[in-house]
Amino acid sequence: MGARIEFVDVSLRFPRAARPAVDACSFCIEPGELIVLLGASGCGKTTLLKMINRLYEPSSGRILIDGVDSREYPLIELRQRIGYVIQQLGLFPHMTVAQNIGIVPRLLQWPRERIQARVDELLHLIQLPPEEFRHRFPDQLSGGQQQRVGLARALAADPGLLLMDEPFGAIDAITRSSLQEELLRLQQRLRKTIVFVSHDVEEALLLADRIMVMQAGKIVQFDTPFQIVTQPANAFVRDLLGTDDMVRHLGLLRVKSAMLNLDPTLIHPKEAPTISSEDTLRRALSLLLRSGAPRLTVLESDRPIGILTLERIRDLTSMGSGA
Amino acid sequence: MSYILAHTGLVLELMGQHLEMTLLTLGMAIGIAVPLGLFLHRIPVLAVPVMGLLGLLYTIPSLALIILLVPIFGLSRLAVVVAMVIYSQVILVRHVLVGLDSIKLTLLEAAAGMGMNAWQCWWWIQVPLSLPIVLAGVRLAAIVAVAVATVGAKFGAGGLGTLLFEGIAQAGRADKLWAGAIAVGSLALVLNTLLLGLEWAVKPGRWLWVPQPLRRLIWGGSPDKICSRS
């Protein structure tokens, strides 16, 4: 379903820049992963993102998409196969919601009826009733609705890869968290490969399967939220994540990121309280404390997939505080 | 006023000539200004000197400019029309530039990022979004053209200027002066109103006036009815 991306020693130096905007980056993103590029502004995260759909071309190195050098794809075709979401300014103000969503299918010359059906399907998916929203213009939508339309537009031609450039940056906190929940819900269903740029640590911890922390064009650490919180690679990562406030992080990290994977046949779900893999560690902790049980059984789609112990959570907090 | 009523046929004929010159000018001027504006938009370093030059040309009095052009184009309507085209450039090119600049860069990047080619970017995004501003320029240029075209009568181009110049030349024919002035004024007013209406109609989200076949032509197989705004 999702695409696989590989960067091989990729650098980009803008003319007359003192240092490369992206400096010798190598990494792999597996199909279906949600990666958050995290860093302060100017660290090269957006530049790196834009090299994937070739809005920028690397000065050196190779970018492979599904094993093929991205330069071997025809440029237009490559871009039509990659969903692209930017801040809400990216919707075209002179087109209706339906037209905005239908752009890439139209570029791909889908027949009219197929485009219409797809637009309605996507509007259902983002929970905006088509009858009500199809003909609206972007300025008749709230910020959150605009952003959801932006997401639907990127999904229109069912791309295997989504690039999201601080999509929720300009949105109020309450709407943002509901959009984040919605993205997670969609991702559970769609399993796209998503590369998501953010400068918001909490957003990164909440959304990411893996977080790539960047500083001055270099990748400082590329690991799961759990690993980044418990074992920050250096003082920069520790400061960025503000690793001291563990209770807050427990409210953001998902159970999935801390659990021990086990062979399902070894787990007896009846022995321990159960918790969903998508729940937060804070809920897991409170469940552990409340029930007094030694461990929790982690469920995904009602199937046991792992366990979580109090020791595991304690490790997390003690390591994170740098003790 | 009584002159207009008494010589309706003549006034209408002159007005027709006047309008013809104006429209011819607008057609040619837009044909030059749009590509020039696009070119200058792509190469902004050239914009300052070129706009300076066009501004300079605009300051030459119309009578003098036409006289300069007569040796090249002869004593004809063409010399007048070319002069009008030159005048309108500073207005039109400026508006094309402002129109294109008013489009947020993020929108164009989004368009490119979604896989639009340069032509689709231009036709689907840049044209409709800059159209209201460009049309405001066309409206200004049309008024200027109507005004300059009156001078054309001196150079055998006909038009409502004929009445004005005759009114000046012949003693006691203030009625011709009045008739000419009223006719030029009304022509300018009508053109202005029509173009203002067009400007209003093309504002984003107001595509109501575009008939279905034209819409199809412009937008290709659009995903939905373009206009019906709920």
C-alpha cells in the first residue's frame, strides 16, 4: 500500500549558502510508516520533505522511491502519485471544495463520474457531508475544515505516499488535537507512508511511528518516540523534548511505543487487564495503579499483541530524567 | 443635446468609429501586455527599467506622440491606434504584474507539488486569480483609450473627436462641442460600467456567468458544476 523511501547520502546546498540546508542524510522509511520530521525552523526539515516530490533537487546523493531513483520517474507523474498537504493556504480560493479535491484526478484525466464519486467518498471519509460541503468555497469553511479538505485533496488519487508540511501549524489547539486524532484514525485504515513536518514536540510524540530529529541540516536522531524520550542522542534532543516533564509525555506516548511485543499465542488475555495499543501510556499507568496488576495485555483490533509492565514505564521515566 | 437628436445617424457613426478604435487598441494592447507582463514577472530585474520606460512614454502628450508616429504609419487610423496601444501598456503591464504578484507563492507551490505542469498552473490558477486585477487595468486603459481616440480626428482617424474639432474650428457651433463631449463621456461611462460588471463577475466564486460549454472548454472535465453556490 504505502511507498518505501530511501535517502542515500543526500545533500542540498543552496547557492551562496554558508552551509548545506540538508547535509549528507541517509535513512529508510518503510511502507505504511508515519514519520515526523522534527526540528526548529531552518533546520532543513521542510527542504528535506520537498526533495521527495522534487520541488527541490538534491545537490548530491540519491533518493529512491520503491527502489527506483526518483529522477527516473517523469516529474509530473511522480508528483501526481504523491499526496501533498501544506498549511491551509494551499486550497485554491477560486475553486469549490469538490474542485479542489478533484484536482489530481482531473490531472490524471479520470472520467467525470469517477471523480464525482471519489470526491463524495473522500468527503464522507473526512466527515464533511457532501451535500452540504461540495459546493462551498474555501473561505466559507473553518480553519479545521479547510485543513481536512486539504488532506482529502492529497488523498484523492489514492497515493501511496503523503507529504505533510506543518499542516496543523496555523490552527487553534483544540481543533488541532481533533485533526491529529482524525489523522491517526485515517492512518489506521489507510496505512499510507506519511512524512510529516512539525516543530511541535507533542504533535510528533502523538503521531509518529518514528521521529526524525533534525538540526542544522543533519539528522540527530531517527527513532521511535519511546526511544527518543528514553534515550535522547544528545543534549540537543533532550532539551528539544523537554524530557524532564515525564508525566506530560506519558499522556502523549502511545502504549504501542512502549509495549513488549510477544507472540500472541503466549499471551493469556484473561490474566491481566487489557488496554488498546493506541491508548496513551498515562492511561496505562493509571490502569496499572488502579488494578494493582503486574502487567497489562495490549490489544490491537481486540487481538492481544504484547504486554506492558510497570517496570517498562518506570524505565521510561527514570531514563528520561537523565538519572 | 438637440444636435445629437437631429444628427443621430452621424453621431452614432462617429461613435462606432470611436468604439472600433478603442476596441482594436484594447485587443492589441492586451495581446502585447499579457505576454510582456508574464515575461517581466519571470525576470523581475527587468521589471523596473521596462516599467520606467513605459511610464516615460505615458508622459508624452498624445498629440506629440501621434505626430512622431505619423512618419512611420502615415496619416491614418493606424498611427492613432499605435499611440493608444503605447499609452495603455504602462497601465496594463502594471496590472498584470500586480495581479500575478498577488497570488500567494504557497498556492503555486501547492499546484506544482500536485503535479500541474506550467500550462495548467497558468490556466487553472494564475489566470483566474489574477483576472479581477487585470480587468481593473483593462477598464482604466479603456477610459484612457476613449480619451486619446478623440485626438485621432486630427489625423484622419474619424471618431467623436471630429465633432469636437469642428466645434472648435467653426464659430458659434458650441452645439457640436457639447454633442461631442456628451457622446465621448457616455461612451466612457458605458464601457466603464460594462467592464466593472465583468470584473465583479470574475471574482473568485462568482463564475455564475460562464456558460456551460465555455466552462467545459476552460476547465476541462470539471469534477462538479462549477458555479452553483449553495
